[in-house]
Amino acid sequence: MSKRLSYSPKITLLFCAPEACFYVQGKFSTILFSLILTTTAFSQTGWIKNTSGTSSDLVAVYFTSETDGWIAGDKGYLASTSDGGGHWKTHPLYTTENINEIYFRNEKNGYLVAGKKMFITNDAGQTWRETVIYHPGDFKNGTPEFLSIRFADKKRGLVIGSVLGRADEVIDSLVMRTEDGGETWRRVIVPSKTELFHLDYNGSSHGWIVGDEGVILSTIDGGQTWIAQNSKTRLALFNIDFRDDDEGYAVGEKGVILRTGNGGVTWERVPNDSAVSLMRVDFADDKNGWIVGYGGVILRSSDKGRTWVKQESSTAGHLYGLYITKKYGWAVGAKGTVITYR
């Protein structure tokens, strides 16, 4: 072997990553190899635009695997992909109601909440059927509107939203619970009359709901009873995500980010540079989380939500929906916007 090729003098380099610049001292071959690997890794990550095939606002996104996923939004628009977003197939629901959320409790059993209607699939989305979970006489002074749905296990689930009056004004909050997989539902009275936007479960017992005017509700018995927590804000909270019984996050109006480390007994506001409405928060693991919001804002945390840094989103349109795993992520928004993270 040539002495010139085997010669590896120690040198000092200034290396810049997206977060910081630092000096590295070591053998040239080791530094060069590491620099190439690092540069390649950075070039393969980030948010990239994807085609959706619609100009309708997209509000919800959910993936059951890396290749199989769903997007949905205004006027009943629903589409699926089986090739990781390369192509999208539309699924007519024959409704003009806006779809607010998609949720699958396993690969086959899924749910859509679309305004005053709810749809169920038992065959991985090949067919969807509308299900009526209340009787007209159950709500004498208004009509239910569904905004979020989750299941704690195969049998127990919750759907939340509000009760709308004749002029579509919110006259009460809405929480309904099932114990038979969604065949029958009954209303649960909660200590709030505001509009409820989103709910999250951890395990089969602990759950949380966020809503208008800073409302946070919690349960430790699977949703049979609820208590109000002190969010220390009157701003609307649009989304909540809990990693376990203790670590949780909520986001909402005017850039508000809340964090708890004790199940919501106390909530603290996390400072950040965003002043726009933040619509979704989702953690891929215990440390790494993302937030999306108006104006194409994407924030990322790698320290359990203690600090947040803006990411390049490749769009200036509002982002309404988010789905994140350790390997990939999807966000959807205004005018058919779909972006993906690898």
C-alpha cells in the first residue's frame, strides 16, 4: 500500500450541522468518512411536498403502515394510498360534511367523524358505512357535532365534540362512550359546556380532552367520570398528546404550548417563537415531537417538549393534520397540501 494513501495526519475541522457548528479533531480519513455520512443523512431528511389530487382543505391524516394511509377533509373528501403517497384513491362517502378526524384502532377497524355524521369500516377501508349513535330525542335542544374519536381497547371508546343549536352555535359540550366496540353509545356528562376538540388515551383507563377556553378534562376510569384540570390559559386548545400517564402536551391558539410531567395535575406553558394557531402535536417517542399550525409552521422538539425549534415545511399554507412515527411523518393542510417527513 502506498505510504501516501495510508498517511492520515491529525487535523482540526470546523463542522456545521443545522443546529450548530463545532470543531472536530482526528484523523483525516475518519473525519471525511463521518462528514460524508452526516451530510448524506441530513440530505435525506426533512419535509417534502407530496401530491394529493385535490384542492380541498385537508384536516386529517392517519397511516396504518409505512405504505398504507388515509387523508380527509372538507365536504367529505376521503382518499387512501397503498404506496406511501405515490398515488391516492378517492372513496366517495356521499356527504358534504367536513371530515374532522380519521382513526384506526387496528389495520381493519377504522372510524371517521364528519360533522354530524360518523362512519365505520371493518375491512381496512374497502367499504365505509354510516352509523347513527344517538336518537333524535336524545338532544331536544340541539344536534351533536363530532370532532374526535379514540378507543382505549377493542371495546371501550369515546367520541367528543359539541351540541349545536339551531343557528349552529355551541350550546353544550359532547362526550359519548361505548363499551361494545361502537355498537351502542351513551352520553357522559362532563364539567364543561364549551366545544371539545380532541381527546387522547393512554392505556385503558387514563384519558384527556382539550377544548375551547383552555379546557382540559381528565379521566382515570376509562371515561366514565371526568374532572377539570387547570390549564392556566383561556386560549382554545386544539390538540393533546400523552406519551404515558405522566408526560403530556397540548397546543392551541396564539402559539400556546402546554406541557405536564404529572398527568396534568399541573401544566406549564412552554416559551416559543410562534404566535400563530398550533393545530396538532404528536410525539414519535419519549423525546422527539412535532407540532404543525397556521402559515406552514412546523416545530420540532428533541428534549421531551422543553424547547421547540422551527423546521422548513416547504409550504406557507395552514397545516391542520399530523401523523408521526419514528420512521416517517405526514402533515396535511389547506388546498390539498400534503407533506411527508423521512
